[in-house]
Amino acid sequence: CFIGYPEAFEDICFVYPPTIGEILGVSFKEFSIYLKMLTLSQEDIDDDIEKAKQEGKEITHITPFEYLFQASAGLQSEKFLQSLEKAFLFFTHEPITLVPEAKTIILGNMNENRLLTEDKYFAFQNLIRESCGFKAIELPDPNESERVAAFKAKQRYRDKVKARQRSGEGGLDFRSTLPILCAIEMGITPFNIEKLT
């Protein structure tokens, strides 16, 4: 990933580390949406479900893979589906076809039988995370005690609040960091920065 080579995900597809040029080509905001869409974790969903319960709403438990199908059939389904297709195209360079009846995502040509299913999706998500320089996460323990799960949820909430506070402290945005990288005299120039991951 560091040098920009794609990594094979089983025999289904390749995951391409995004380059600065590709990110700028779609905008950092759009890239962030694609990344969040494909790396949404079970903990993120569970936290949203817990928040909804506190507001008096009743939401059923779903997995990140099931979320893709529910959101693509919901109120904003057309917009979500377009973003999902763009996200897969961005990271895999492959078009997708959702098959809700079989809960399967077909990558590339339908005749090639390259299927992404629930049991493979978590590993796929981790490969996306790693392609962007983030750590892979561990699969949540379904037998974890409620007490430990509640403690971890509070810890995630604190981390999110801290991250929001740090982002509001006037740090540089993505575009502003690029000229600084070119000024450091490490061989990075405006002519080659777009090829960096």
C-alpha cells in the first residue's frame, strides 16, 4: 500500500490504495464518504442503535454488510446506491451489482462469478482500511459481556468527542497540507505529489 500497488482480495478483486491525485480528483469530502461507507464497523452501527433507543426509536440490529442493502433500499436509496457504486469503483476499479435477494455484491462482469458476501465483507473492509493507512480492526466478540460492551461504547464515545474537539482546533485541511509537503525538500514536488498514496 505504501508504494501504491494494489492488493488482491482473495480471487474477488484488487483493492487499490488511493493516491493524492485520485483523492483530489473526487474531492477529499467525497473520498471521506466513500471510506466511511465501506469501513462502517459493527461498533459504529451499535452506537447509532443505542443512541436511537435513547431517543425512543426502535431499530433492529444489523451488520455493516446488511446496512449496505438496507440503505440502498431506503428513502435516499438512489443517492446512496450511486455513492456506493462510486466507492467500490474508487477502491476496486470495478463496477458492482447488488443482488439484495441473495445478499451478494457482484464485482465486475456478472459472468465471472466474483461474489462479495457477508462472511468475506469484514476482511474486505480491513483491506480498505489498510490501503488508506489505518489499522485493521478485530471482529467484535458476540459473547462479550454487556458490562464490557457498555464500557467499550463509552470509550468510543469519548474518543469521538476528543476527535471532534481536535478537528475544531484549527488544524490544516487536506489541501493545505500538500504545499507544505512540497516545501519540505524531500523530493516531493507539485509534479509528483499526485502519484503518492
